[in-house]
Amino acid sequence: MKLIFDTDMIGDDILSLICTAGIEDVELLGVTCYGRRVPPAERAEIAAMVLYELGNTHTKVFSGAEKPILREPRIGCTGCDIPIFKFRDFMREKENWSSIHLSYLNSRTAAQFIFETCEQYPGEITLLCTGPLTTIASAILEFPRITESIKNIVIMGGTRRRQGNVSPVAESNIFSDPEAAAIVFSRCNCISMVGLDVTMKTLIEYSDDLFLDLAKQNPIIHELVKGIITSCQAMQVQRGRGTKMPLHDPLALLVVVYPELVKTRPCKVLIETKGEFTTGMTVCIDQGAEKNAPVLVAEEVDSEKAVSLFLKAINRK
Amino acid sequence: MRERQIPTIIDTDIGLGHGKADVDDAIALLVALASPRLNILGITTVSGNVRSDVATCNLFMLLERIKRKDILIGYGCAEPIGGTNSILIKRWSHSLTNAERDLLREIQITREDSVSFIIERLLEAKEPVYIVAIGPLTNIALCLTQRPDLREKIKQIILMGGSTIGGKVTPVAEFNIWADPEAARIVFRSGLSVVFFPLDITTSVPITPDSIRKWNNQGSEFLKYLHKESVEYMHFRSERYGIREAQMFFHDVMPVMYIAQALSFIFEDCNVEVECSGSLTRGMTIVGRGVWAGETPIHRMAVNVDHDSFLKKTVDLITENYRSFE
């Protein structure tokens, strides 16, 4: 299946990107990057570096939106940046990187690329969104026709019943740019919402045994993966949220390929943008057995199977 | 030796007597009035399920019917702090009969309004008082704003309200809080500890016609009347919400069973904010639990109860104490 990956390229986004190389069914056409904490071009550079290390030479990489549509950018959790920037600095020092990475980075805007690709393959493109929805919202505003040619959008974001991770009721990606989320959720009627209700149940704890194949195939990527998971685990401990890392974004990727991993509830989803305590909340309105509900909200997950599929993909087995 | 009684004021938006209004306030009051543990200093009315004048008449008639005219009552408030809206106005469309209008006029001459009433009771109380609020929080909030010094005369506020699982009046809000969010915010931010029973727990025990069948065969006209009103309300609900089975919930009965009958509940410490802005979420309770509870959570949310025991004790208590009434 043809996939465009819209991401802020922080911790678990990178795990998802690495997994795309280990799932045969996925044809990754492009990666569009939101600029969290660093300019989007730098996040795009990191994506290009990962793809290069994975031996992927066909996927195009774009820098997307730099900050939310209306609001000031949020810093967010910086826990995973250390291993990621270490990887970036290492790659930058690697011979010839600057000439290689030019072949990945693209001068068109991310929104343009998404639109053109959807026009080229009408009804075939899946958008996987694991960051703030700013770039997608911009694409929709710039090219409204896009909503007719997209096949579906799988969003890691929001929460229905579970407590949020940036407020008691809001999840980070939606909270980071609620106006963008409101645009996406109100214009598109083919969304799968993979929110905290399921991602917080899909957990991993790092151990060398789990990543033996990856370590053998690609020590550099293995080092990056290990760094991301262990620093994320440390953040969880610090926040009193247990010792394991939730696989938010990898689960969203897996749902693209294996939708049967989650049980969904047909809903209409509205985004609160004006609340004093509720901004960024995904208000899910049950649509009963409605076949044409605009959003399928994941509410249960076979987490054991999800974790094993994640390990299979990342180890390229 | 007799156990020391708990001084209590109950604030209600009782709908019994005006069809299609929830009868759980009435059941809750009946439980309280039959509980020797409570020293009921008075019952006050507020607009919510029905307008406060209607609630006042309902309360008066109920007390008369069970021969408890010794209970002091206060009337009002009519309007929520944050103003009314079209849904409330529609709910409040009951009109009073001439007899009710006369009754109300008399009550308004001889009794105090709810806010003054509560303030008076607190002023004369020798020990801190429990306030049980089973309607919107307008009266309680106005007491707290007018006489913040009386906070120390309030031992605890026990209320039915809020939800973390959405609601019927909006997808995210429960009625009592939604009907006057500004009042709810004042109460939750007053510094007083609030023990609250949200929809999460009150809807965990569905009441069906079968649950209260007993009331129909005690030879008591009063219990038959309660049964009939409850069953009618269940059918009305199932039609309105498209639910297959006729059922209702004893929302307001839970806080009363807790304080008046010492029924055991499991609580979770938390903090609570009430959304008063919000284009979709006005009236929502934002409950911070676990990692979001903060350093010093002062409120307590009821999260669990033995369902069978709650149901059986409530139904039996009503049966035993009111079977002699006509």
C-alpha cells in the first residue's frame, strides 16, 4: 500500500519510520516533517539519514510546517532528542553526507507533494500522521480537493476515555495544534484515530534479546533504537507512568497495515479549541452502528500481537 | 447511647409530581428522611431538573404526604449563575396549577429563600454541617461567595454531579454541573473538600421495573405512586434516548446512601476543574486522577460500590419506612 508519513520525527516516530523498512506491503512514497523544537528541515534531515541507513533510496523527504497555525509552538517532551541528535551528528560527520542528503530533500512544499501524490494515485494514498496535524491542515486548506482523493488517514492522536498526556483530557499531538486538528477532523471522513486508549496499552521494555537481528544487520540504527527506547523509558519513570515505553506511533503504522489489531468505535470527532481546561480534547460522539461514520476510534487493541509485529518489522524478519 | 447525629442540609431540584422529570431526588430525600443517622437541618430547592418554584411545590407536597411538615424548607434560586439556555428553558416549561401558585405564594411569605436559609442554618449550627447537593450548585455557590467566612461551618460538600465518561445533556457533560458550571467551579475551588458521585458510578447500577416491583404489592398507595412514577419515567427515558429496556438510575440516591446509611463506597483522591468556556465542553468536569491528581488532591470521587447491596438496601429501606403511607 502507498503511504505518506507525516511526522514530527521525534522518538517513536523514528521507530515507525524504521519499521516501514521491515513491512513488505508498505510502499513509502514520502515523509513530511513538522519542525518540533528544531526547524522542519532539520527533522527532515534526520528522516533522510534514517532512510539512508536503512538502504532506502526511493522515498522522498520534505520539510513541512514550522509551527502551529495560530498558536505558539510547544516544546513537548525532549527526552528522546539526545540519542537522536547524537545519531544526526554522527551521520553528519560521515563521509559525503551533505551530498547524499540533497538527493532526499525536496524543494517542493510538503503540502504540494501530498496533493500531487494524491492526484497521481487517486484513492490509493494512506496518510499516516504521528505529529501535530499542521502540515495536513495546510494541505487541505491549500488544496481542498485533496480530501476526495485520499484513501484514508490514520492519526496517532487524541483520546476517548483514557486520561490525556498533556492535560487530564488532551493528547499531545492534537493539543499542539488544535486548530489544525479541527480542520482535519472536520473535512475528512475517512479517519482512523489511534489514540491513547490503545497506544498506552501497547508497551515495550528494552532488552538486547528483543533486537538481536537489528543489532546484527545495522549497529548504527540499533544504537539509535536503543537510545530512543531507553531514554523514553527513563522519562516515563520520571513522570510516574511506569517503566515501559508506549509504542504510540509504531502502533499507528501497524494499524495501517493490520487494521484488525484494533477494535474500533464509529464516531464523529470534534476538537475543542476554546476551552480553558479542555483545549485539544477530542470529543468523540458515538455514531452507533453507523457504517459511514467519519472517524473510527480505536478503543481496544491486541497489544501482545502488536508488540510482536513491531519487533518483527524493526528486526526485518 | 444514641449515636451522634450528622447535621445535614439537603439541596434538591426534585421533579416528582411533574411527569417526565427524574424521580431520583424524591427517592434520595425519602432515604434521608428515614435515616436516624441524619439530623436534617433543612431542605432547600434549586432550579435544575425543574424550575425551582415547581421543585418547591413538589418538595412541599412530598413532605405533606409522608407527614414530615416538621422539616424546614427554603425556596429558590431560580436562575443559574451563568444564565439559562434554551435546553433549560425547554425543561422548565411546566406550569403551576392555581393551587400550586397559591401554595408557592404562601411558602414565599412564610419561608426563606434557599441561600439565606442555608446561611442561617450555618450561622446557628454548633458544629460543622454536611451539605448534600443533588441538583445544580447555584445555592451552594452563592452561599460561599456571600459568606466565605462560613466555609468553616461546612464540614463537607457531598454531591451528585460530574462525569469522566461523557453525559446525556452533552457528549461530555453531566446535567447538574452543566446546568450551572460557574456555580460548580465556585464550589470545587472553594477550598472545601467535595465528595462527588459522578455518572461513572451512578450509571453503573441500572434500575428496572423489576428492581422496584416490591413497592407495588405492599398495599400502600404511596409506594404504588412511587412505583408508577418511576416506571413511567423509565419508559420515558427509554423512548427519549432510544434504549431498548426501560431503566433509570438512582443518581441522587448514592450520595445520600453514603452519608445517611454509611453505605461503603470506594473513593479516589483527585482534583477537579470545571470548564466554563469551551465551544463543545462547557459544563464538563475535568477530573485529575493518578498522575494528574497533583500534589494535594482535596476532592474525592466515588468510583465503586457493591451494586446489589446499594440496590437492595435502597429499595428495602423505602419499602419498610413508607409502607404505612397512603
